[in-house]
Amino acid sequence: MSQQGFPTDFLWGGAVAAHQVEGGWDQGGKGVSVVDVLTKGAHEVPRVITESVEADHFYPNHEAVDFYHRYKKDIALFAEMGFKCFRTSIAWTRIFPNGDEKEPNEAGLQFYDDMFDELLKHGIEPVITLSHFEMPNHLVKHYGSWLNRKVADFFVAFSQVVMERYKHKVKYWITFNEINNQRNWKLPIWGYCNSGMIYSDHGNPEQVMYQVLHHQFLASAKVVKLGHAINPDFKIGSMIHMMPLYPATCHPDDVLLAQELMRQKYLFSDVQIRGYYPSYLRKEWERKGIAVEMQPGDESILREGCADYLAISYYMTNIVSAKKDPDGETTSLFEDSKLNPYLPASDWGWQIDPDGLRVALSDLYERYQKPIFIVENGFGAIDQVEDDGSINDDYRIDYLSAHIRAVKEAITIEGVDVMGYTPWGCIDCVSFTTGEYRKRYGFIYVDKHDDGSGTMARSKKKSFFWYQNVIATKGESL
Ligand code: BGP
């Protein structure tokens, strides 16, 4: 690694997920996934989870930005920017439409074969997420989703098929996207899309979540072991949503709360990278009376399937403050999240904090001593198309350049081993949390709008040329 900046083999690229770009939701034999039954929301209006697809609703993921048909031209644009890698996911429902079939769907397998060939033709390395909110809805409705241990077997079977099929085309894999986000009960779409579960519908949501997670941890560990047997060169990562929480004040209660809440984020990668449940979690289960059903042999499965690297998404930081319970008697802490007065925020209230990325990288590297891959980072904004067709997204350039600078500092000052950087939504796509098109992240603009109109035409934003130069200068010119 060069002392001066980014390593020469640094994986510069961009990231999306199948369901947010592909469209073609019922083509090529594809089945219905959990995200296909999610309606469009808006700024203040949450997306609604419907039972099945209903005629009078708008489901933005059905069409997304039509990458399914347009990937060749889109990949040519990625190549023009100089991408070394491209992160996307394989939609489980293209390969096993219901999830429980004996034989995979050849049309789905062929689609990804063709797409990977196109990437490799341009010298772009695919980085593949196996589960990015795309599990078959059939498994939710007929098996009770991940609460049922059988679903872990279906996931492993799906992963085995694709890892064997693409063993000479794909080297970098991620098992579950942002596995730690399902803790977020306030927004049920997280639990639903991560694991097909609405946790607040089941008595004690934590008990259910930990059982679901145990099955996901087992599945992930089995996939890592299996992947290494299929091709020892595979690099298979754990992936978490990384949002550092700062104590709101220097009051020790605030510091302790921030530490406790950070552990709740780390526990996912603690299990996936270290291969066992940490002591603080076992203590938490004891305190809360949570009993996770395990079978003999489960602990060794976890130990034998430790992830090779840690992938993170990073968008922002947040602050937390601890307060005494209103009765004043007890001293239990509870979360009260507010805005940080030192930071600006995006239109969606996401606080912009490049230093927070440096904090994250440094903490995570100390914790695991494993390479870190930043597989999501970016600025969701409403873009203005000028009369001459140009899009001057200087705010996006500012955000990204400050964050890349922070990565560079983490590498050069702290010696963090960062493998790559793939900004989120390198081509405009459907926003996950809101289902909107207008919350754009791309270097490539897509003419598609929230009322359903638009030609799907692609055009290059100012940030396209900026990022092209960042890659060409290996991060020197920001
Ligand atoms: C992450 C998800 C992505 C993506 C991103 C941006 O949590 O992994 O799928 O959507 O957030 O979020 P949003 O699209 O809601 O702005």
C-alpha cells in the first residue's frame, strides 16, 4: 500500500441493488419479491407493505430504471467513468421465483451471465450482494419467512447455485445487505425487506428478531464456507449499515448510551467476522429473558464461516442523549435522537459528516483488523435539469469529495486497509426508504419521475466528469 494515498489496486466503482434499477419485475420467469409489494411513499408518507400486487397501487420497483433491458449502455457509461468494479445484487426471485423450487430458472441465470460478461468485457469486476431486500414473497407467505429455519436452507441452496455458476466471473460477494438495519422497528420496511418480518406484529419483537438473525447468521456462515470450497479465491463479506452515534454531551450517561447503542450495531459484524456471539449480547439476552433456539453444531457453523472482509454503507452520523425515566426512580437509559448542531443536513435530514466516516473506518479497523470495503456512500438530492440539459450537481461533488478525502486520511494517517469505494446509486434509481425517483444519487441522470412519466433517457451530470477524473488520478484530484 502506498503511504501517500489510495492503493494501486483500489476498487473504485459504484453501487446499486437489483430491485432498485432492474425493473422487469415479472420478466424472464422472475417471481414476486418482498420489495415488489412495496408501494411508493414520499417525504413524510411511508411506503406501504401490501399482501400481494394490487392493481390500484404504484410499485416503483416494477419498472425501476429498466436496467434489465438497458444494462449494456449503462455499463458502457460506467466504463467511461473508469469503474474498476460495480456492486449490484442477484435478485433471488430471478433464480428461484418462489424460493422453494428444486431447479433454478435458467432465464434468470442467463441474465446475470450476460450482465457479468458485459462488465468483464470492460474490465469491471462485479461485487455481488446475495440478499439485498429481494427474498421471494412466497417464502414469507407460506413458510413464515426467516423465523423458519428451512428458509436458511433455501437461501444456502440459492447461494450455492449462483456461486457455482459464476465462480469464474465473480470474486467479491456480500451475504446480506445492511443486516443490522432490521433492528429499526420504527420503519417496518427494514425488517420486512431484510427478512420478510414485521417485528412489531409478533409479541416481543426482539425475541423474534434474534431468532431470525440466528438463522441468517447460520446461513451466512454456511455460504462463506461453501463459497471458499467452490473457489478459494472468493472474498466474501459481512455488510453493515454504519452510522456512528456521538454522545450529545460529555455527561457519562450519554457516553455510556452511545457506547451501548453502537454495540447494538456491531453485534452483527461481531458474529459474522469473529464467528461467535459476544459476551455483551449473551448478557443482554439473560437480562431480557430472550431465549434463542439453537441446535447442536450451530456454534461450530458460525466459527467455520467467518467473513473475509467488512463492507459498510456510510451516509451520516447521529447523536444520542440519555435521560432518566420520567418517574425519576430508575436510571435506565433511553434513546432521544436529535440533530447535531455542528452539521448540515440533506433535504431528507441526513446529516453530512465526512469526519464521521473517518471515525467509522478507524473504529472498525481496530475492532476487526480486516479489510474494509465502503460499498455505499452518497448524497440523495433533487436535481435540476437546466434548459441546455446540463445538471450541475456541485452539492454531490462537495459531499463525495469530502468523504473521499476522509477515506484517504484514514488510509494514510491511521493505516486502515480500505479495499474500495462504490458510491451508492451511481445511476439514478428508486430510493429504498421512500420509493421515490426524485431522491437521486447518480452520476448518471435518468429521465423518470414520481408521477410515472419520463423517457428513461440517460444523461451525464457534472459529477460524472468529476468522478471520472477522481478515478483517473487515483483519488489525487478531488
Ligand atoms: C441503504 C440501502 C440502499 C439504498 C440506500 C439509500 O440503506 O442499502 O438500498 O437505498 O440506503 O437510501 P435511500 O434510497 O432511501 O435514500
